[in-house]
Amino acid sequence: MFFKMMRDKKGFTLIEMVITLVILSILMTITLGMVNSSGRIFTASYQRDTDKGIGDNAFEAIQTACRYATHLKITDLNTTTPSSSGSYDQGFYISQTQSDTSSGYLHYIDKTKNDTGYYDQGYYSGRTIRYNIEEVGEGHNHVKLTLQVIRDGHSVYQRQEVIECINISLLTGTSNSNEMKDDYN
């Protein structure tokens, strides 16, 4: 009777167990590869979104200031800062933190001469920015703003636009103090 129970007992053979383990290990390898790949894609996407967000926010701050400025003086900040540029007592500049890329953090000097970082350094997440503004067109009321986001020494995002300086174009005909001046040498 004991031997009859042993013969009727169903179970897995060693071969079946080994084949099952091999199939499960192949499935686990494929699954882990997909999870790892998804993590890299997510990280790359997050980096691009952060680059674009930082660039767009800084660009829009400078763009708004240029668009609605009544006076606009473009200076070379290697020789001058907004606080020392005569009657133009407020403006943006970059505090140069990376000399190899000539980039840094966006600063703003307001009318009371408070020099503050436009965004906290933690906001940049290891990135820096640089921008260039140049007068374009014949009417002396348009500027071309180019802004770049720098990460790990490389430009990873760039935005460029020609901006109409609305108040300068409205006021230029009535007062010569509203002219756009370029102070580059």
C-alpha cells in the first residue's frame, strides 16, 4: 500500500524544475533590462525638461524687461555692471561662475540698488546660463535676445527671439532719452 501511494504521487522532475528556472531567469533579465532602460529614458527626459524650464524662465524674465523698458542700454559686463552704468540704474547681468563657458547665474539689480540672484542657486540644479542681447533693425526699437543653458560645460538648450521694445518705440519720437544705446566697443 505504501508503494502504491508513492507511485501515484504526482510531482515535478528535476528537468522540469531546471527548465522553469531558466525561463524565469530569462524573463527576469528582460524585465530588468526594460526597467533600467526606462530609468535612463526618464532621467534624460527630466534633464531636458529642467534645462528647458530654467532657460524659458530666465528668457521670459529678460524678455519682459526688454519689452517694457523705457530705457535700454546694452553694455559689456566685463567692464560695467548695471549699478555703475550711469542713469540706467536697474537691470540684469550674469554672475560669472564658470569662466570656461562665460556663464553663471542670472542676477537683477533693482532701483534701490539691491543686487539679488533672480533665482536661488538651488534652482539651477548645477546648470548655468549665458545670454546675449544685440540691437537689430533700422528702427532702434528691436533687440535680439539669445539665451543658452549650460550643463557640464556644454550648451544643452538655446532660445532666441527678436523682441520689440514697445515703450522705446512709443517714446523715441518724443524724447531722446528713450533711445536704445549700445555700449559695446
